[in-house]
Amino acid sequence: MDLRRSREQVELPDELPGGDPIEAETFALLEIVRQLPDAYRETLLMRLVEGMSGNDVSALQMRLQRFGLLAAVDDNFGPSTADAVRTFQSSNGLPPTGIADRPTLAALGFDTSAVPA
């Protein structure tokens, strides 16, 4: 049984707020994902990016703090978290994007086995 088909379709508006259309679309998609039940979100969220907030960001920040890369945990993925992620990535042979993607999360010690590659 395909449960995805039984969910209501959510369409993005034609005119998205913000200056950068790609950024605006990304945030609109993230908002749709945030409204999904946790079981769906765990599979769909493959990376944490600047502008996100919540428990996943808090867990990332706590891990970065344990590595001595971040001073405070505030549940918001802002510039200081992105800088800490970049520093970690550079120190571990990963591209310094500032995005906590699957390879970065795995290098930080998170279980990424349920996250699609």
C-alpha cells in the first residue's frame, strides 16, 4: 500500500517570498516537510542547513560543542553553526560547505543508516 498517495497534495505558490527564488523555494519546501509526521521527516531530511531550527539542529549543535567548535546551543542553524560545520568539515577532509549533509553527520557520529544516500 502506498501511503504517500493518500496524503493531501501541497502545491507551492507561483510567487515565493524572498530575493533569491531558489532560496525561497527551499524554505517553502522545508516548511512542507516540517508539517509531515516525524516518520516521514526522518527519511526526507538528509541535511541541515542555515535557517533551520528544532531538535535536529540542537543535536547537531551539541555535537559540535563537544568537539569544541561551537560555544552555545540555541536550536537555530545560524551563521555560527554554519561556520562550526565548515570548520569540522575542513578538519575531516570533507568539502567545507557549511551544510550538515549525510557525510558530515556520519563523520560527527550520527547514525545515518536510515538516511538515503
